[in-house]
Amino acid sequence: MTAPRYNDAVSKYTVVSVSDSESYLKWACRTLDALGPDIDAHVWLIDNPILPTPEQVTHATAGSSWEHREIPIVNRSELESELERVTPDIVLAAATGPVVQQIFATGAHLERRPALVSGLPGVGLPATSKGMRYRRIGDAFITHSEHERAEYLAVAQKLGIPVELIVARLPLLESTAPPQPQFPRGTPPERIVFATQAKVPVERADRIRILLSLTEYARRHPGCEVIIKVRSRPGEQETHHEEFTYISLLDQLIADGLIAKGELTVAVGAMSLFLTPGTALVTVSSTAALESIDRGLPTLIIDDFGVSREMLNIAFEESGVTGSLADMIDGRIGFPNRNWLVENYFQEPNCELTDSFELLALRSRERQLPDLRGAARVQDFRRLRAELRTKAPAQLVRGYRTAVKPLRRLVRFLNHR
């Protein structure tokens, strides 16, 4: 039998992506764009506590095929019926782990099962067992470098998860070869953009230290604008909770007289709007560093708090762009070495993503995918937690987590007796 050609109009395959937050929505839009124009693609949001605001959706879809288009919001209770209506060949669960788990469980129970695919919206290291367990019944997982694939393969093998690991360039990267620095070495930047991240550093004192160092840079380099690029405005939700926001800390430092009003600028919007010639990007571990490198801009990964799994910046180890806040203040902001670029995110573009999706779609249409309904039922307890994650108030979620901790400790104790 001759396999259908998916670039023919009559044999397009259908992909539905389901996202829960701004960062995953951004990744989903660009990942689907990378598959080419000859697919029937749908982008949905699932109603949940970290649902992006209309402004965040605008920023996430900017520059993609979904710019200026309405993104439907699907209630959890409607997800199965909506998927049955569209009958996708592939479901891309572009969401946080607990939500991926419930999307996969829903897809596994459809009359004709679609292929179940997930991935992460940026730098995916370190690879964790917890994250892979949420994605246990998936058919494929998208990584963004050979380094990432090797790390996730080790975790999958340890857990006994038979998932296909795909390497695809991060869709936000536009270069087709390892980028070259587009600035003379030692040239002071005209603007510093600090890309914040919700999860690291955790400590309030560390965040204050960053803000004071950025202020010191502004004072030593008159005429250089220093921007604190945040992902959301006060009150808006992000993928990860942030206890000490840079906006609140900056307001406090200004009130205490340690920073003058106007010395630092707070900005929100698509990162691409800020990464212009003459700009340098500074961050602890944000994927924005890759966007900066992609454009040939000077880039610094702050290492004062460590380059480690805990700081989510282990991928930048031996890159040549790690440095201290003191280095930043002195203007020592560099560019990665070529070996690191090739191994980490800047490999030459390939067809692995499109080829894998075409095969997965064909297997779904031919009903060759394994029946996962039993495996999905095994995870019913975790699926219940995922339901709680998307439907319950945050206070109830925290209370649930507190309540089950003693039970988990008891189960571990009994298992090791």
C-alpha cells in the first residue's frame, strides 16, 4: 500500500495544540509554524489558573501565523468532546506537566487515538524524572539539542518510558548556521536588557543584588539604558509562581532611596522587540539568552548564584557566556564558543520534526498506535491531581499538597521496610 503524501491538500494531517500558559502558547504557535503550511493546525488554550491574559496572548502569538487571530479557550470538561469533533491525528500538549498528563489521558480515550506529543518551551535542562513521569504515556517528546536528547534519553530509560525523542531547533531561533557575534569585542552596549525569570534566583536578597548591580552599571555608563524585561504585569499569571517580583522589589528600593526613580526601566512585551543591534542581554537562565545569541548580541549568564541544575542554567556550562555581576558592571559581556553552539541549540536545521509528525499522523490514521486506555487508568490518581491543578483555587491546591505529604512519607517508609 502506498503511503499518502501529506503535502497534498486532500491528505493533510490535523494537529491540535493545547496550552495552559503564555510561554507554552508561544512555543506551540511557532512549533506548528515550523511544520509548514500544509497541515490543518489548531491552537487552543485550556482554562486553568495560569491562563494568559489577552495582552499576554498577543505577545505570545506575535510573529506567528496566529497573530491577530482569536485563540479559543476550552474548558477541561469540554476537551474530550472538542477533540472528538476535530478528530486530530496528533495532539501537541504544550503545557506544564500536570496539564500534559490530563491532556494525554483524554487523548488516550478517544475513539481513534491521536499521537500524543509534548515538549518544553525553551531550555529543557536539567532533565527531570518528575517531568517525564507526567508525560509517561506520550508517543514523542520534543527536545531542542543533541545534548538535551541525551539527557532525556537517560531519564526515560531509567523510568522505563519508551518515548520517541525528537530533536528540533527551538522555533524562535532564526539563524540557519551557528551565529557569529555582530559586535566588536569590547564594545560597550548601548542598552542592557535583563530578562527576568520566575523560578530563579529564589532568594529575595539575590534579586535585590541583581537590581543594585544593574543600577551600578547604569551609573557607570551614562547614556546606556538599562531595562528590566518582565513577562507580566502585576496581577497577571505566569507559567511559574514568583514570590518576590522584580517590580515590587524595585518599588521598595526606590522608596528606600537606594535606586532613583528612572535609573532602571521596567518593560513588558515580546522579547524580539528589545533584542535590537547595540543591545546586550543579561539573565540568570532565561531562554531569552538563546534569542539574543541567535541575533549575534552580547549575552551574559549570571553565575554569582551558581551554574547548576538548581539554577536551571546548567545548559550554559562551558558556553563562554557565564560571568559575574561584577563582569557585567565592567562591561565584560561576551559570546558563546562555536563548539557549545553546535552541541546546544544551534545545530543545523533538520527535517526530524516534520518527518516524525508525518509518521505519527499516518500511524494514527491507520490505527497503528498502541491502546493506552489501560495505561491512562493506571495514572488516574495523578490525573485527579491534574484536575485539581486546573480547576481548584490555589489555596486548596496548597492545602492538598500539605495534607498528602505525611501519607507519602508513610508509603515510602512501608515500601523500604
